Amino acid sequence: MGMKYLHLIWAALLRRKVRTILTLLSVFVAFLLFGLLDTVRSTFTNAGQTAGGNTRLLVTPKAGMGSKQLPYSLLTKIKEVPGVVGVDFASYVFGTYQDPRNSIAVEAHPDSFYDVYRDEVQVAPEELMALRHTRTGVLAGETVAKKYGWKIGDKIPLETQQARKDGSNV
């Protein structure tokens, strides 16, 4: 049946060109809307889920993550909520390395961070102990270390956007 009636189908499509164009346009719009709405659906379905899936809850200030942090005193109250296994008080410092486009976020409370994310972030116990005893120490991920050519023991100068009282950056 395939090729036998192709000329009739082609003739019917060309007979009403406006109808053919509108039909093709409506099919295109239908696929476009499906793609956009599926993106919105998956965004709302996965909202609030992090690498830990739906077992982890991120609590932020009402004004958003870029605003003032939640009070540290809430940490103990959140720990007391039934079912809470671990709590991390995230205090990030955003800086740049060598170039303003090389943005790096540094977690300021590594102890609680590695307690909460122990399944996703693998750190040798001796490395974590060395970090805890080195005030200026940092653990960098393998990808970032390879990207910038960092090795164990390197001093890594980061410049932050926080200004000192004299006007210079920290």
C-alpha cells in the first residue's frame, strides 16, 4: 500500500496549502509545549531533592540562599526534630582563583559537612583529621585539583568578594 497511494497523499496536501501549513504548525507547537511543560513538571517533581535524593532537606532563609544565613542557634533545634539523622550548617565563602571567571565555593564547616555527605563525598579518615588540625587547610575535589594542577601541600590563594575595612578584598 505504501508507495501506491503516495501521489494521492501528496496531491491532497498540496491542494489546501494553508491547511497543510497550519496542521504541521500545530504538530510542531504540540511537541514544543510537551517539551516545555515536561521540563516544568520534572522541575517541580524534583524540587528540593539533592544528591541524597528525597531523604535530605535543605533549609534556607526566606529571602533565599544569597541572603543572610539562618541563625546558628537553630542548628540544635533542627537536630531535635524526630527523624533527623544529621545536620550540616553550611557556611560558604565564594572566591576566585587567579581569574575572576574561576569561581570556587569553600565550605567553612567541614566537620558537619563530611558527616552529612559521607555517602557522596569519599575522604580518607587521615585526610579529614589533617584538615581538622590545619587552620588554613582545604580539601579539593579531584576534578578541580586536576583542572588547576593542584597537588597535596600546595598553597592556593583565593580572593573573595568580601571587602576589608580598608577597601581591599580578603
